[in-house]
Amino acid sequence: MTESTHATDAAFEAAYQAAQKSLSEGGIPIGAALARDGKVIASGHNERVQHGDPIAHGEMSALRAAGRQKSYRDTTLYTTLAPCAMCTGTIIQFKIPRVVVGEAETFPGEFDLLRTRGVEVIVLGDQRSLDMMRTFQQEHPELWAEDIAED
């Protein structure tokens, strides 16, 4: 295992653990972590249910936890699920150059938009993330539909 693979594993694990925390709190199981030079700066999870905040997605929560940064151009955002349009816009706005995604089968996200803006997107195909989201979507279809603004 290379050093960069180890850093990816540790940062993605922080995102996955954050997703599990959200699930344990009755929320939507999506977690994210922001890393720089292989070290996690902050992690967060979807808090829409817990805080009644419609924009508290996992990626937004991780960025909020990271606080103000002089620049994001040397960071990587790890997330358990493909980023939605809102989170994609934030990634583009702050010029985060790389996004590592656990899975994109249960939600396709906005990869084309990210890539057209020069963001490197890596999909891990993480089975744990896939299983967790599939189970959640089956057990809570109304809550999932609300999160992605579907009727």
C-alpha cells in the first residue's frame, strides 16, 4: 500500500464514520471529510434531519467544520456519496481540485459538471457505502426524496 493509498483510506474512513454517525442519529447516512497533505482537516455528515437545515448536506457540514481556509486548492474532499448539484457548486466555488467518492450507484451526482470544471473525480466503489445507502433508501424513501428535492 502506498502512502497516498493509506492517506485515502484514512480520509475516506473518516467520511464513512461520519455517515454512520448521521445514521445513528436518525439522519441521512452521508459523510464527508476534507483533507490536506493526507491529513483530515475536518469531517461532517448530513444534518438536515438533526438540525432541520435544508442545506446541511455531508459535504457542506465537513466544510463548515473545517472553518475558514486561506485556500482549498490543495485539498481533497472525500464523500460517501456522489455530490449533488448544491455540493458540486460549493466544490467548484472553492476550487477543490479532487473529490473521492465512496459510491455513485444509488445517486449519480454531478460528475460531468465537476469534470468540466477541472475537478478530478475518483469513485472507489465502496461496498459499505453502497449497502448503507441502499438500505436507507429502501427503509426511508420519503426522507431520501426530501433530501434530493424529489416529489
